[in-house]
Amino acid sequence: MPEHLFFYLAFAFILMHEMDAIRCREWRIFPGLSILDEKIAFPLFMFVHIPLYAFPIYYLLNMPDPEGLIRGLNYFFIIHLFLHILFLKHKNNEFTDWISWSIIIGCGVCGALDLIA
């Protein structure tokens, strides 16, 4: 099995989740962004994802030993799943269909599997 296969699956799931987050207007349940006007919150949510995508990709490709980053991101993927469970009853939560939850759970499970593999 390729090294960190489950991590890369989790990473793909989190990128896919962020695309789904646009559809589900995740900024409306995000602490801080939820209090902002939609015309500010949406572009802010979008543009913040540029460094959130760029830095991990850059460091994964350029670090001589990315094991610490991979481990940290795996923990984040698991915590991310629990945060979505915590906000499940939020009035503005639109992550309610099987597609969204397959992506969210897939990310957390793959992150956990990478840590134990």
C-alpha cells in the first residue's frame, strides 16, 4: 500500500468538503463569520481558503520530512468531523444530505486510519 494513502484520501475529502461548503453556505454557521453580512462573509470565506490550500500543499511538496504536518492534519480531519457533529443542530446548518456527510465522515475516518496504519 502506498505510504499515507489514507492521508491523501482524507486530504481529497477535505478539499471536496470545502467545495460542498460553498453550496451549504458554511460561513453562516462559522463563529465570527456568521455575524457578518453575507456580502462580506462569503468572499472572506472564499479568499481565506487560498492560503488554507496553498500552505499545506506547498509544505507537503517541499518539506524534507512532512510526517509532522501529515500527523497534525490527520488530527485536524478527525476534529473537523466532531465539530460538524457538534454544530449538527445549528439553525443555519445545511450539511444535511448523505453526500455532505459521506464527505465529512470520509475525511475523519481516513485521517484516523492514516494515524493507525
